[in-house]
Amino acid sequence: MKKKIFKGLDIEYYRETLENGLEVVLIPMLDKKNYFITYATKFGSDITTFTPQNSEEVKVPDGVAHFLEHKMFEQEDGVDPFTFFSKSGTGSNASTSYNFTQYICYGTKKFTENLRYLIRFVNSPYYTDENVEKEKGIIAQELNMYNDMPDFQLEMRLRQNLYHTLPRRVDIGGSVEEIYKITKEDLYTCYNNFYSPNNMFVVIGGNFNHKEALKIIYEELELKENKPYPKVEEFNEKKEVRIKNDKFKSSIEVSKVALGLKIPKNDLGNKDEFTKMLYLKMFTRLLFDSSSKFKEKVIEEKLMTDMYTEWENAYKYLTFYFMAETESPNELLKEVKSELENKDVNEEDFNRMKKVWIANLVRKSDDPESMVYDAFDDILYNNEIIPDKIDKIRALDFKELKNIIKKIDFSNISTVVMTPNK
């Protein structure tokens, strides 16, 4: 197993690829009391149409990845994984996103037993007509609950306006209509094609013996067979946003706004995706950070009460999301657009932000969960661990930031205004 160092943090990590393609990253932090484990597949709601090798094209209902995640917690032996973990005071959970599904456990006791059980239950699918039918009502309730949430409504409306064909237009959980179409055969087809070692990875951080952990992973997964990775549907997504301006009413007291900036990755040159994202995040942090001139102005003018920003890596696009609550939606959106178009960033703030980011990395290095998720994102988006993040942040150049900003089409924006039902 190859031992490496996270530079600038003086933390060792080990990486191993099993013969069947399973990626394993182990980050022992023996001065900590706790550990955190994630076992994940690169299968999420983005994939609904695919062609297995030597087979015909398969089209499954929206939300099948999320449905499958739910059903993994129903085991044929009747043991509930949540109950198993809770007996040792261990936390457990799972989540599905657009491009992954993960199963986690975390605690301070019984590391080896919990690691072995986590792997075993994720590798023991048990779907029947009866338990699939029963789950539909449960998930339908969950979906209806989200559909009643204003922030969720706003985000999904913006996604539908940004993208023409990408599955990011659709809720991760699908729709009530779609989930009622899901069969146990759909679940087994997806599981057998995407819960395969060459499409999965394990990341562990915290207080554990890395040799012992690797031994368990080998024992449980070394002989698990791969299925050839299917041909997954390609999307001919247009560069331009689908709808530029939109407005709708909902059961809210105060208006909400959302703005999305859609950027083709190729427009930004040939830098690696990690570095591209660093520059983009730096740009929007400088504009909209809590200490920014924009934030100070809109709060002082009472244009905004709350704000949320995020970047998304979606297929061949990088998308910036801005969402806020406001009594003056049109005025606020005008200010946001103006801030983006004016590109008012300065080198002093740029260098200060670099120091803040490095300090945050050092702070996060004290937390096993944060270290695991940093490595998790590296594998998911870059197919490799990036051990020199601090060096990459230090190497960020203000002139290059300005150069990248010049390549962005700031007219390729979609906005949504949600107003009260009055």
C-alpha cells in the first residue's frame, strides 16, 4: 500500500487499488478518538439511461438511485443496519446525490466490526415485489414534504431553467409519478451494473489501524466480481440557459430570488478542473463573502435578509448558484448581476482570501470527517487524491484570476423570482 503525505498538514494517507478496481483511501489520525467511514458508488440520479455490455439500452425511472439507497437498509436476514450500528453507539446514514450514493458509519468503538458490517450490508441487496411496493409510499411522503418547501421549489425551478437536457433538471428523488413505476428488476439492474468494485471506493479517516482496515477490505471485497461499466447516455446540452427570466408565486411571506450562471468548462482553458474551480470559487467569494462590499451594501440598504451561494460541477458545465430572501427581488437581482459584470476584485483581498483558505484547510485537518470528504471529492471529481492543496492555493495568481474572469459569458444567466401568494 502506497504511503503519501498531505503536504503542509503532515498527515499520512494510504491509497490502494484492488485488482478488481476498488479504490481505497485510508487516513489514520491516531491522536483522534473517533473514526469516519464512507463506502460509495459513482452512481446517482444523473444516470437513468445506459446500455450494459452485450445488451440492449436500459431506461429506468427517475429517482431509482435514491430508491435503491433506501432499500439497501432492508436486509434479507431481518437485521436493521441502523439497529446494528446503534448497539455500539455508532452513527450511520446514507445519501444519494446527482453523481454518487454513499453509505457511512462513524463512532469511537468497534471499528473492525462496523467496517466489516458496512461492507457486507452494502453488498447484500434484497429487493422483493412486496418491499419495493411498501417503500413507494414512504418515499412519496418524503418527496411531497420537499415539494412543499419554498427553497426546494425555487432551486428546482432554477435548475429547469438552466439546463435543457441534463438530469440536474430533475429532483434527485424523482417524482411521485416516476417512483411508482420502479420495480425490483430496475433496482437489481442498477445495482448489478453500478455497485461494482471498479465503480466504487472506500475512504476512512480517524483512529484506526490502516493495516487491519485494508485486511478487512481485502477479505470482504477482493473476490467481488466486476461487471463491465455500461455505456451511459451522453447529453447534447446547449451552452445557453434554457430560460433567462422566470417568476412564480408560492406560499411564502417574503419573496425569494435565485440566479444561475452557467459556464462551459472548455471556455476556461486547459487548466485542471480542481484549479479552475479554485479560481471560480475565489472570484465569487471575493464578490459575495460576508465581508464583501456587496454584502455590506445590500444589508445596509435592506435589500436582503439571507443569502446562499454554491458552485456545481455538472457534466461539461460549472454552474454558480445565488439564492436569497428579499423584500425587493428586482433590485437585489440587479445588484447581483452588476457585481458579476463589474468583476470588482482586488489583489489585496485575493491574497487575504488565500490565507483564509489555507487556515481553513489546516483547521479541517483536525477533523476525520472533513479529511474523508476532501478525499471523497478528490476521487469523485478528479479521479485522484490531491495531496498538495495548500501549494495549489498558494500558487493561485491574481493575473490568472482576471484572465479566467474575462473568459466567462456573464450574460448566460437565468433568474427566478418567487413571490408570495397575495
